[in-house]
Amino acid sequence: MTALTLSTSSAATVRADAVVVGVAKGAKGVVVAPGAEAVDKAFGGKLAAVLETLGASGAEGEVTKLPAADGLKTPVVLAVGLGEAPAKGDDYDNEALRRAAGSAARALAGSKKAGFALPVEDAEAAAAVSEGALLGAYTFTAYRSNGNGQNAKGGKKNDAKSAPLGEVAILGGKPRDKEFKAAAERSQALAAEINRARDLINTPSNDLNPKSFAAEAQAAAKEFGLEVEVLDEKALKKGGFGGLMGVGQGSEAPPRLVRIAHTHAEATKTLALVGKGITYDSGGISLKPAGHNETMKCDMSGAAAVFAAVVAAAKLDLEVNVTGWLALAENMPSGSATRPGDVLTMYSGKTVEVLNTDAEGRLVLADALTRASEESPDAIVDVATLTGAMVLALGHRHFGIMANDDAFRTSIHEIAEEVGEQSWPMPMPEHLRKGMDSPVADIANMGERMGGGLVAGLFLKEFIGEGITWAHLDIAGPAFHEGAPWGYTPKGGTGSAVRTLVRLAERTAAGDLG
């Protein structure tokens, strides 16, 4: 992974392959952002004019490379756009810094070291630049051939030009300042876990199935001192986990339920996180059409986010108990698969008529939510790539938030905004519940077509223990990015919701659950 250092060097004296400076869109053209004064001086105070000549505008994410001027120790200057310049006296927005750092780090792939001379007026700004750079430098090359018929999975190194930026040096980062040092350490831990989630999401389903995912959790638990328990198909069947077994019974890779927990001796609160982990979703007997199944390895993004958040909580030694539940299954059609019209008896004892086997995520989550409720946590948050309806409603960059408590829903929305994740609070209209009435079971797994994302949330609500605060994050839109990379967001798995979950755990540790 890319290394991170806080450096006392200036932009003029840092020894690196490149120095990164920020530029913004001002009222009269390009504006050079704070942190770049030494570079601007080396260009005779005309850095903005030179950049404008090269076509730069300061637009968000815009990257312009130019040879360094005399007096600089680096051979290359990389100017990255921060968007609109803030009003006089205001600081640059942390999310703008995070995205700019990500764009710059990605543009410097193959470089050994870069100095980031972006505005870091305080520790929060330094954290934003650090996070953005570490996330933007991410690459997934495990399956890339090196031209010799072998790939990185076989132990060969990838082309140096595609290797991630080796080191990020935050200039003006105050390495002896406690707040800056803590911010850097947190950024490293958080980015490492987001990138862990990305790696899992990007791993093809022929290598990542419920059993191998569970093994990843067991390995991490051993490394970071976490509690871990894995229920295999025999234990699930014996325990009556009808949702997990019903979804997974069509696959040769049987389901798993993983409990992985960070505990702290001084903790007074417990947060339960539940993740949907469908390692491949064909739709089952209700088979997805061509064009809708090619990226379905990503249907375990919720479980990846939960797993990463629990490990991050352990790395940060948060004074809160965080229990992760990974509901892992592969949804495949076969002679043993659940059929439309079948009735499953869930772990809660409720019966569910399966009208559509492609609405499987809510079935595995229902069992995990019931099991999580048995431990009486202070709050439960589930995370899932649950519905295409949520993507239609909010697009590809926002996740939807539903909850059985309005204040908790608002709190999670505010947390997401604070850490730079885009989200939107969604309602839970009770009149939609009637559409899930079944003539043969307690409830059906489908309801009205319109408002399908809300219907799914109402279904999950049925499996929450009485009196437990609960929220549901539908990350179907932002979990897997199919377009060109932007900011610190790569193509492929994004690690959506990890930052929100970790900040929620931090707030819970501080006594502010929402």
C-alpha cells in the first residue's frame, strides 16, 4: 500500500518525483491555492498564467503536469483543480481537497514519491488530503498479465508504470503535532480498510465465495485480535437459518454466517453492523437478463464494508463494541435452488413466500438481523446493494438511508456528509407494507413495484428486535463504479459506506449514537 508521511519540507525543497499544488477557479481566472507559494515563486509569480496558457481552468479534478522551474527539487509540478475558489477568509472544503488529492495520486501512478502542497490549515484538512491521496492511489492488478502469461496471483510483479504511487508526503503536515499525527494514523488505517473492501469487491466470484470470504474474516480476526465465529451450512441448517439456506441451496458453494467483533474493555455501547454478502447474484431461478449480471460479483459490497469497518474499529482501538455480521451466500439456479412460490421458514420463525428469487438479499439479511437482535445491541445498521430501485431514485453516487427512528436516520445522513459520502434520507411509508401480504405465508419477499427500495426496507424492518434502533443503507448505486475514475473513486469496487460506519462507531464511542 502507498506510504504516508508528514513532512516539514516546503514545496521548493521536497525531494520527490513530483510536487502537487492546488489551483481553483477564481473570478478572474486561475487562482493558486495556499501551500503552493514556493512553487509560484519559482515560476516568478506567474504559475497561474502558465497554467492558463496550458489550458488549465482550476475545475474540480482537472490535472495539469508541467516541468518544474529552476529552484525546485522535483522535476515535475502537478497542478490539480479544486473547483470554485472559496470566499475571502474561508478555507477550502475538505471534500474538495480529498477529491483533488485522489485525482493527483492516480495521475502519478508509477512514481515513487510525491509531495502534496495542498492547503492543510488544520489536522482535518491534512486528514482529507491524506485520505484522498491514499484512496486515489489504489489499483487492483491481481489478475493483470505481465506479458508472460502470468499474473500477480502467481507471484509476479506488475508493470512499474501501473504500480500505485509509492509514497505520499503531506507538506506542511506538522509531524510533531499530536492532532496532525493522529489524523495521519487514522487516515492510514481507514484507507487500508476501504482498500481491503475494494479488493474483496473486485475479486472474481470464482475466487471469492462464501467459504473463502469467511476465511478472509478469520485471518483478519487472528491478525487484529477480533472475535470470530463462522456458521457453515450444517450449522445454519441446524439453527433454522431458512433465509441463508434458501438463497444458498442452489449453489455448489454453500452459505456462511460470520460474526466478527471488536470489543473494548471500557466500552458501554454496542453497535451491530450487518452486511449483505451475495458473492455472486445470478438472480437464481428468476434469472437476470444479459447486461445485468456481468458485475454481480459486487453484490457482497455490504458485507465487505461491514468487515472493513470492524477491522478499522480494532485498528483505531475505539472504545465501543462493534459486532459485524456477514450474511454470505451465492445465488445460483440449479435443480436444488429455491423456486418462485416456495415458502421459507426464517431464523425468526416467520415464514416468507419467495415470489422472486432475485430479491434474495433481503432474505439473507433477515436472518442476520434477527440473529444480531438477539444480542440486544444499542443500534443495528445494515448495509446492502439491495435494490435497483434505489439507483433509479438516487443515481450512482448516493446511497439511501431508511430507519425506524427519524433522529437516527438524520444522524447517519449528517455523518455521511461529514466524511464525504453522498447519501439521502428515505421514507418508510407504512401503506406499502400491505403489498407484501401473502395468502400462504406471513409475508412475501416482494411488494409493489413502484417504490421498490422502500418496500425492501419495510421487509427488513419486520426482522428487527423490539425496541432496537435500526437503520438500513442501500448502497446499490455507489458500491461499484463502472465509469471512468474520478476524484478518489476508482473504477470497480469503491468501499462505499466504510467511512460512514467508522465515524458512526467513533461517535458511539464518544457517547453520541444519534
